[in-house]
Amino acid sequence: MRLALHAGVLVASTAVVFGCATGDSSKMSTAGAIKERQALMKEQGAAMKSIQDKAKAGQVQAIATDAEKIAQTAKQIPALFPKDSLDANTSRAKPEIWQKWSEFEGHAKNLEARATKLAAVSRTGNAEATNAAIADVGKPTCGACHTTFRGPEIKK
């Protein structure tokens, strides 16, 4: 009986966490969407910093895990931008995201593809090819999206 109760609580908790993590944009509030996407972007930034640190340390094959994390989270980006989820006080998202939605989605797919490639290349142990793949994820991918769709830093 006690085991069944624990199992039920685990299943219910997992459903709640999974529901939040999948970013059901049809039911997500603006504040919730902003909070979730900012957390995701911080997670991606931390993974990118880890990739750069590992590359500098010559730990090329260890980069794959961080690159896979970026690829996985890139799939979640569009769902975290429900239509017009703007708040100039808490979000740097620009209205251009929804005006140029297919371009925005393209950037997320491009990030996923390049991060997946980085993971594969890093597993080979080839430092030169890995560094080139890292460069492809940085400014031309993250930077391209941020330049078009992210506003200036919010002054508090």
C-alpha cells in the first residue's frame, strides 16, 4: 500500500514536471514563458561556457555532453515563446520574433543541427575540427538569433 502511494506521487510529480518542461505554449502565461525561457537560455549559456573551458583545457571529447544539452534545449525554444509573450521590464524578446516566426524557428533548428554536429565532431577527438564546430555554434548561430530577436539589456 505504501509503495503504491509513493509510486502514485512519483507519477503525478513527473507529470507536473514534464508538463512544465514541455512548454505547452497554449496554456503558458507570459510571466511563466519568460521565466522558463530565461532559465533555458542560462542553461545553454552555461553549457557553452563549459564547452569553451573544455576546449581550452584540451578536453575535446568531454564537450559532447554539453553540445548534446544545447541541441536538446534548442528543440524547446519555440514552445517557450507563445505569441506576444512580451514584458519590457523582464524580457529582452523583441516583437520581431512573432513577425518573423519562421526565421526564428529556423534559428532554433540551426542551433540544434550545429550543436548536434559539434557533439559528433568532439567525439572524434580532433581538436581542430571541434574548435571549428564550436565557432559555428557561437556568433553565427547564437549571435544571429540574438542580433535579430533580442533587445538591449534591461537596466534595473
